[in-house]
Amino acid sequence: MRIGVVTFPGSCDDRDARFAIASMGAHPVSLWHGDGDLEGVDAVVLPGGFSYGDYLRCGAIARFSPVMGAVAAFARSGGPVLGICNGFQVLCEAGLLPGALLRNAGLRFVCREVDVVVTSTASAWTSACVPGSPLTIPVKHGEGRYVHDDPAALEAAGQVVFRYAPGHNPNGSLADIAGVRNPAGNVVGLMPHPEHAVDPLLGPTGGRGLFESVLKMATSV
């Protein structure tokens, strides 16, 4: 399986994402923000970082990059897309995911491991996870407070994919929401960094389930 990783000016976790993808047995493909071609990849990851220096709003400029037109078309066709941290912000700015990410409630950058709970396995990136299972994954962000005008409706539609476990909400996200999906389930965004949680020699391995899910989906087609 070929998984593309987009690099924007200011991305800093693109190499980590490619490493995680390779360690999970897939083939990482580097994609440049200025290109409108996804090179025939089977899935796309928008990685963490500080695209365009987080000017205006996080992800507000990156969503206009030429590659995002291709990502939007890929998503509309059912292609699996994962937005991690800044990638989540970009997907929300692009209208591919509901809601928005604002400054952390404490107005401070947070960097630590947190526990998140899988609340939906009806997505391309969580289908191999166990519902209700806790995953230990690191966060590192200053603008990760998720907001939505109707979180109850989002929950009722099954679009809440991850929640911070009790006592682990690092940013004041509404209803402890850590990640959401689009109605079709092929596009997922989350603030924690699963690419930093795949190698047992480096720390927790809570991120493996996301990559296992998309690989499982590819082999079942």
C-alpha cells in the first residue's frame, strides 16, 4: 500500500509520519504542497507541524495549497485521508471535517502523553481498533481545543472518533473530543500524534491501530 505524506512549508512531522508508515509495512510517498498530483497513492496523511507559520489561523493558508484540491477530490472519491494535529486543522479549514481548532484553554503549549478512547470504529483509520479501548498517544500543540456548534448532533451522527480519557483533556476540547470523521468515514482528523506511537523502543504504541486499520482496509478490497 502506498501512503502519501504531504509536506507544507513549516511541516515538522512529515518525516516521522513516513517512518511510521514504513515501519507498519506500507510504502511512504512524499507529496509536495505545491503539486496538484497525488501520484496514485492509496491513502493520504496530512502531518503535524506549523504550516505557513500558523499565520492567520492554523491551517488557514495551507488549505489553499494546490495539493489540497487533489486531496479534496481524493476524499470525495472515498480515498482515506488522515489529518494529524496541524493536518487536522487544515482539514477543518478546508471543510473536509466539521468544527474548528482554537487556542488551548490554558493558552499554553502542551506536550505530553495522553490517553484517548476509541469511540467509533466506523472509519478507515479505526476499523481495526477495539471500541472503547484506551490508546496512549502523545500530544504537542498550542491550538488544539476542538469546538463545534452542535456536539450532540456530531455524536449522534457517529462522527466523534476519539475522546480524551477522563482527566486527560489537555486543551479544553468541547466534550473531550480528540478526533472526528466525515460522514462517510474515510476522512479522520485528530490532535494526538499516532505517528509518534508505533515503535515500542521509543514509547507507547497506541498509534499502531490507526495504520493497521487503513492497511487492513487495503488488503480487504
